[in-house]
Amino acid sequence: SFAVYDREGEPCQKPGCRGHVERIVQSGRSTFYCRTCQR
């Protein structure tokens, strides 16, 4: 989802979620996600 793309360290956008967006790199490509809700 583009809702979290390039928002590393920012709060998750999902209502009620208190997690933060994280970034991992796999095969040279970035993946952004919230560890709390996996969004």
C-alpha cells in the first residue's frame, strides 16, 4: 500500500494503531510496513 511508502519512522495511519512505519530492504528493494498491524 502506498499509505506507508517512504514514511519510515512516522506513526502508522491506521486508526487506533500506535505503531510506527519501518523499512526493510530485500534484494535491493525497500518495503515499508507497520510492525504492529502489518499494514
